[in-house]
Amino acid sequence: MEKLNDEQLLQNRDALATHYQEILGLLGEDVNREGLIKTPMRVAKAMQYLTKGYREDPAAVLRSAMFEEEDYKQMVIVKDIDFFSLCEHHMLPFFGKAHVAYIPKKYITGLSKIPRVVDIFARRLQIQERLTMQIKDCIQQTLDPLGVMVVIEAQHMCMQMRGVEKQNSLTTTSDFTGFFQQAKTREEFMNLIKNNR
């Protein structure tokens, strides 16, 4: 998606607010009711924030703190990364934790950059499977490590609030490359992320 300047963002926000006002009316609400007068603009601002990942470059985030470290060849793990996203099917939230590991070949990145990458992809309309793959692919393509593994555990409000209405269901997805294709390496990672829980 092309980078929007401040003026375009404000124009888009105004257009979104107009549409949300129409939606409220179509739902049967009185759009002039005191509690709803500012709601369309509030929702427009919220939606721009919740989808700001379209306007950010996750690879650039990793490159901004990329360092040569040829001697370290063990797992680097960032676990229990909280995330919130919107499913693309119903635009309802899904949320949970992401666990990310990579084994450096030549480059490492600042530890805070991994959660930033998770946030950027999560702040788009998503499905959990694609989110898992996008995080993995970004780290693999940018850092070129010996392997990457991503595990995401999430609750989906589209399953809890509507449809099957299963309140305690948890969805787990994983994807991996390189050294993590070996069962022993994957098992080590899974044991490490379950530790101290």
C-alpha cells in the first residue's frame, strides 16, 4: 500500500466517519442521539489505528537495528508477544500471543524489533494462518537466518460472539523454515516457550 501523507489520512478519516454514520442509520440508530454524535469519527480514528500496519514497513523495522554477529548460532526467542488483530471475514477482533524464534547465520536484530514486526502485520485485516506466515517470511527474507519459527495462539471473537459461540476455544498456528524443519529443533523451541508458564 502506498504511503499516505497527513492530509490524505485526514481526508480518509472524514470519509470513513461519513460511512460509519450511514451504517449507524442503517442499523436503526438515531445518528443525532447525544451518545452517537461523535461515534462515527471515533470509530474512523479507531479503524485507522487498528489498520495502521498497512502504512508501515516491517522489513525496514528489522533493518533499522540489524547487526553482524557471526559467532552466535543458537536460538533467539521472543515469546509471549501480545497482539490484537481484526479478522478479515467479520472484522471482529482476534488476539493472543505470538512466539518467535530465529537462528542467526550472520545478522541479528534488536529484540524489540520482533514484537514490532508482529504488531505491524497484526494491525491489518488478517487471518491467523497468514499472520503466522507473514511474520516468518519477513524475518527469513530480511535477516536471512539459518531458520525461523513462529507459533501463534489466539482467541477469535467471531467464534465466541457469534456462530458456534465457543467461549474457551484457542487456535494455534505455526510455520517454520531452515533448521526448524528438524523435529528436534522444533521440539526444543516448543519446550522453551512452554517453560515457566
